[in-house]
Amino acid sequence: MSLLTITGLNQSYGGSRILWDVDLVIEDGSRTCLMGRNGMGKTTLLKCIMGLLPTTSGTMMFEGTDLRPLSAEARAPLGIGYVPQGREIFPHLTVEENLRVGLGVRPAGPATIPPIIYDLFPVLKQMQHRRGGDLSGGQQQQLAIGRALVLEPKLLILDEPTEGIQPNIVHEIGTILRDLNTTLGVTLLLVEQKLPFARRVASDFRILEKGRVVANGPIEGLTGEIVNDHLSV
């Protein structure tokens, strides 16, 4: 069953067309990695899904709800969590205050920080009274993911979750994302450049090139030829 279905999506910015008739189906329970060289429209597509950028034409259906007319604020309550590139935590708020930002977003959502957040990220429990800006890059990324999980999303969207993070934390985040999917049933859509991480975490891949989907399939089908044609720099 599809959770998110995008059909014929087009997006232009400043007179330049960024996305060209993008079709994308995210199946419920899947782990889809959106890949492509820099500047191919990956982040733009995520921002369109979240309502942070306007679209020119096409449809975006989430569990039967048309996302395009909805504001960004109206999309998260549907059950869509978002971890942006660069994390964008609140540096002057404590870890606990950052996590509380997500409370109340969903009408039937939790009233307090779900204990599973601290179970998944013990370091956040240890540092809950420390300011977000005082955390390391890896800890900030864990905080950003935790903040998105507070609203108990059905779909978790992550934009380059391993960027600028030390290898041991990258491995830990990969394990947590797989556990979220297999244990809690959270569907994942992530942009990722690191091939080993993508192969370990994703069940499926989609490759964007100049704003178009040019290759897709199960992650096992991401061959060396496809990598050379569309991902090598």
C-alpha cells in the first residue's frame, strides 16, 4: 500500500525549472533512499513534500490527502516528520526544550516526550538540560531525529542525516533508522550521498538527475553501472 504518491510534480525557482514531471511512490513500511549528484533537485523535492517550497503542477497524495493545498504547518500533523539538512535545532534551547517543540503538533499525539526517544538516544537523556548549541554534530543530529520522532510520524523524511558526522555515530544512526522501520513501522524517505550507508539502511532507491527520476528499484539493484552513470563525480 502506498503511503505517499507523487505524480507529475513540477517545480520552478527564479525562472529555472528544478523538478520535471517527477513520479514517486513511497510504499508503507519501505526505506527509500533518494540519490543523485549535487544540484539535481533532491532537497527541493523534500521541501516540496513538506510545503517549504511551492510547486508548479502535479499531485502529492499522503494517505489519500492532497498535500499541495496545505500549508507546511498543516502537513506535520498528518504524520510526516522532517529532519532537514543542517539539522536546524534551536541552539539556545536545551535538549529537552528542543524535543518539546514537537509536542502538540498532532491532535492525538503525545502530551509528554515519548520515553522511546531517550531509549533510542541515551545521550539525549544524559544531556537533556544542556543547550542544543553545545552538543557535537553527531549529538545534534540525534536531537534533530528525536525532535521529529516526538510527533510519532508515519513517514520520516531525512535530508543527508550522515553529513558532517563521525563514523561511529553514522553507524549508530543507521542502526536506529532500521530499527524504527522494522520494529515501529516508520516509513523512511532519506536523501543520502554515502553509498555504504544507503546500501545498509535502504530497501529501495530512486535517482534524480537534473530534476528527473532516471533510475529506481530495490537497493540490491543499485549496480556499479548505475552508480557510474548517475552518481560518480
